[in-house]
Amino acid sequence: MLLLTVCLTCLGVVMVFSSSSIMAVRDYGDSLYFLKRQGVYALLGFGVMALLMRVNLEILRKAAWPILAVCALLLIAVLIPGIGKKVGGAARWIKIAGITFQPAEFVKIGLVLFLAHSLARKQEKVKSFRLGFLPYMLILTVLLVLLLAQPDLGSALTLGVVTIAMLLVAGTRLSYLASIGLVALPFLYFMVMNVDYRRRRILAFLNPWEDPSNTGFQIIQSWIAFGSGGAFGQGLGESKQKLFFLPEAHTDFIFSVIGEELGFIGVIVIAAMFMLLVLRGFRTALNAPNEFACFLAFGITLLVGMEAFVNMAVVMGMVPTKGMALPLISYGGTSLVTTLAAVGILLNVSRQLPGELR
């Protein structure tokens, strides 16, 4: 897992430079602008990962409630004018002393940590509606309301899926989970179809060629990138779609640039690396020394794996377009540091296993 994480992160730094250098010259007059920043984020993330690999998990467990509370306060702070920073009409960032970060990324880890602690403690009560299901739904609802107020539907859906999955493996009754799904579907439909840009994304997903210069532009340009890559790619740095044809080439659509420059072989190798990382994570969860470590490893693995799958599916046109970074590879300090922190916790659990099970 450590080797895969380091390789994916280093590849991400290289691809961020390849996909962003032209834009960096245009916007900042420095082709290395994004490379230098991503390099600093990677070093910081590796430091945090190394620390969390060795910290006593009981310390993290005792801090689960305070960490979740701080995360919730950060989500509230995002909505306060003067503290939260709006980009593209969404207030998802906080800027302090020149440092900008996205609290939603911290919330994902905070919620997984809290759920692992609470589910392990309530193992015998998890089948109870009042004690083992309702409290988690109330906490989740508060977080979802704060995320949707930004608005950030993608992070809200991620938290919802991870929470339901962790409750499922903990033994919560299927009838409870099914009922919450039925209740959530009308709200999800309303959130998507009653918001113009989300509705247009759905329509563009169904038929991007109907409006190729507007709503269908992103996915069509992404397909052109993959198609141009062929089997072996155009070569590192040789992408044409990154020349202002492909929006967000260094963030949400960096996998498209990888497809164009490294080809089908490169795409398959990276997808296989993520798959292997997820399989090793689930193996760690299955062999964890206690319930807390088991739930923690499962939640983190699911979180990283789901975000990787959704990003790849979006840029290939398999699901509607949604702004979600490719873990460890896309440009972005908060995403990279928090993902490396999460993997550090996962490696911490793995280090406690017998050598033959790691």
C-alpha cells in the first residue's frame, strides 16, 4: 500500500505539471507554478502520512468526537461572509493567512473516524433503531445540510454512501437502510432536477452531442483525449486537449490527459494500481486486530476507492459530470494532504497485522 501510494502521488505531481504548464504560463507567467505548489503539498502530505502511520490509534479514537465537532464548525465557517471564499458561485473554501483549504475533505475523514469509534463501541446495539441507527442519521443530516448549503452535492453524496456502507457492515438492519434510501430519493431528485446546472449536466450525460459547444463540451473533449491516446499514448507532455480545449485539465479531468499522453496502457495501469490499493485496504480491514480498526480501515478504503472510481467514470462518460478529484493525482492541496493522511491511518492499521497478512 505504501509503494502504491508513493507511486500514484509521484505520478500525480508529474501529470499536474504536464497538464497545467501552458495554463500556468498564461495565468501566472510561470510554467512551474502548479508543479511547485503540488510538490509542496505532496511533501506535507507525506509528512502527515508518516506521522499517522505511527501514532497510537487509541489517541485518534479518543479524539473522534472533537475532530468531528471541529469539522462541523469549519463547514459552518465556510458559510460566513468574510471567512468562506466563493469560487464559481460555491462557498467551499476557507482562506486564512494566504492558505486556502476545503473543509469538506476533512469532514470525510472525521466522519469515518467517528463512525468507526462509535460503531465499535455500540456493536451490540447497532440493530436498535433508536440507539444504533437514528443518532447516526441525525448527525449525517446535519453534515449534509451544511454541505448542500455551500452547495456541494458531490461531497454530500460521498458522505451518505460511506455512512450507509459502514452501518451495513456493522450489522444495521437492512430495512432501516432501505427506508432511508427511499426517503432520500425524492430529495435527491429535487436537488438535481430543480437546479438548472445540475439538470443540464444530466441532460448532457444522456446526449452530449445535443449541445456540443456548451453542456456537452467537457465530456466530448474528454473522449477526444482518450481517443487520441490510442494504445500507447502521444507521449508525456504531448497532449493537445490540455491546450485550453479540456476544462480543468489539471484537476477533475487529469485522467483524460493521462489517457491522451500515456494511452490505454497507462489508463489500465493506473486503474489497476487503484484497484490493488483498494483490495489491500479491504484485506487490512478483514484482518484488523479489533472492531475499531476494522471499521476505520473499511471506511477509509471505501472513501478513497469510491472517489477514484467516480472520477474515472465521469471523465469516461459513464456517469454524469461531477467535480471530484482523482485521489493522489489531481491538483489540489486539501485533497492530496487529506488523502495521504487517510492512507497513513490505513497503513497504521496494516502495521499491526502479522507479516504474512500485510
